Amino acid sequence: MKKIKIKFIENNLRLLVIALSHFVNDIHSAFLPTFIPIIVEQLGIGYGQAGLLKSLSGIIHMLIQPMAGYMSDSFSRPYAIVAGPFMTAFGASMLPLSHSYGMAFLFVGLWSMGSAIYHPLGNGGVGHIVPPWKLASSLAIFSVGGVLGATISPLYAITLYKIFGPTFLLPLGAMIPVAVVSYLIWKTFPTLSSNSSSDKPSPLNFLQTTMRVFKTIFPIWTVSVSRDTATQGIKFFLPLLIASKGGNIVDIGTILFIISIIGAISPILGGRLADKLGDKRVIIVVMTLAPVFLLPAALTEGLTSIALYVVGIALLQAILPVTGAAAQKKAPESRSVVASLVGGLAYGLGGILVAPLGIFADIWGLEATLSFIALLPWLPMSLFFLRHKSL
């Protein structure tokens, strides 16, 4: 009994440490929106070039995360969740020091690669330390760490910039919390349960493993893509609609902050419900209900519209840990690969799909675009019903 209690305490401690590492990684990986006005002014670049920096991040996540996940599953030490945040923090904090567009491109690439290396093992690492029946709620705690980091990132970035200015002290200051958390990770995660496969890492094995896992979790992956496209699309186009209706930057910032805070809380509830009721039930209910709130939100105005958006997005955010847990249970021997597919690949594709939605908005208008986005959660559900029966 005493050994069980000690093990329980150790696992909870590890969960808190890895959630803290997610917080530290994502507080730096969200620096770009804060520093992009400085970069635009310093370099005299256009909005198109500024937008390309954001696109670069999404592309790197899509390309790097699957390989990083495959490699992470091949090691028993937490190299990725130690090295990744260092790259993220250094690259992101160097952005204000960019003296050319090429330098800015390089620093965005560096922090994006660090974040892409971190996330597969960060998500997968949770599955190494908790039992399957607690996976969804544990992944919720991990997810909240990242969401909170991204939420307060602008305040943190501005504080660092005011203290250190555009000097090399800025990245050095950013390294301090990363070093502390990385030390805690190294001490609390001495080993991870290794991959059951005896195959050595290779390009061929990577492709075979990734395709096998992708085929296994494909129905869950489609849910992740539609969810991430919807949330990113709303967060991108809603500020434009508010501005077109006469709203100012304070209005936009306040609304996005409220949405982010609610989105940080809802995964906890979603994870707990999934552990009690089952992943499949929670996914079906959430993806069915979300458009019921999001479509009226797109068709109304004022506080009613905002309140409906808050509820709809909170529902979608609530299944962030649920889709991750459901996918890991389908392929427990490749947890980091799973995390890279339902996380980085799905999120990156969701970001890329915002571009054609922008063309749609140019033709049909913002209201029509937000109405279409509101219906996206329904698109993958027939496939999910047919193909994902074992949850």
C-alpha cells in the first residue's frame, strides 16, 4: 500500500512537471504575434511577408513533428522535452534582434523546430506515466499548461523586452526558466517506457510506422483537423469581423482573452468526463453540439454572438485531451508518433486551411465564412461513427 501511494505521488509530480514544461515552451512559442509589429517596423516588410513567417511555423510543425515523434519513441530518455524548449525560447526571443528578413525567417524556423520537437514527446510522455483510465484527464492538465502559457505570452514577452531591450540579454533572460524546468524534467523523468519494437530508427521504418499509426487513428485525426480548422478559423476571422463592425483593438483583445481563458479551463472538464464516460461518447457529443452554438453565433451580433462563440469554442477545446487520449490508446507503442499526428500535423493543416477560407471570405464575406466554419465539426462524424467503433 505504501509503495502504491509513493508511486501515485511520483506520477502526479511528473505530470505537474511536464505540464510546467509545456507552459514554458508555449509561453515562448507564442512570441511572434507580440513581436511581429516590431519586426514589420524595423525591417519595413509588408503584411504578406509577415504572414509568411506564420506560415513557415505551420509548415515546420507539419514536417518535423511526425519525424520527431518517431525518433522520440526510439529513446528511453526525455531528450526532446529538454532540448525543444531551449530552441523555442532562444529562437523566439531573438526575433526582436532581427536585422534582416532572412534573420527573422531563421529565428522563426528555429523556435518552430524546437516547438515541433517538443510536442510529440510532451504529449506522449504523459501516456508513459499515467494509467490508461486517467489518460484523458492527465492530458487535459498537460494541455492547460500550454494554453495558459500561450495566453499570458504577450504580457511575458513585453516584460522581457522592457527589462532587457533588443539586446542579447533578452534571450539569456528567456533561458533562465527553461533551464530550471529542463533540470526538473531530467531529474523526474529518468527513463521512459521504451518502444516495444526492436527495429532501429531509419527512413523506411519511419514511413512504415507513421503510415501504420496514421491508418489506425485516421478517424480520430479527421476530428482533430476539423476541430483545429474551426478554432483557428474563428480566432482569425472573428477579429476581422469585429473590426469591420467598428470594434477597436481593446475590444478584440478582450474577446480573444476571454475565449482563451475559457479554452484553458474546458479541457479539464472534457478530460474528466472522457475518463468516466468514454472518449467516443464525449467526442460525439461535443462535435455534435459545437455547431449548435457556433452557427447562431455567426448569424447574430453583440454580446449574444460573443457568448455563443465562447461556449462553442470551449466545447471544441474541451476535446483536445480526449482526441489525444483516444488516439494513444489505439497505438500505445507509438505514443509520440500519435501525438505528432493528432497534434502537430492536424493543427498545422488546420492553419494552412485558413488560407483558402480567406479566399472564400473575399468572395462571400466574413459572415458567410464564419457560418461555414461553424459547420466544420459535423464533417468528420460519419467517418468517425463508421470506422471508430472500439472506443
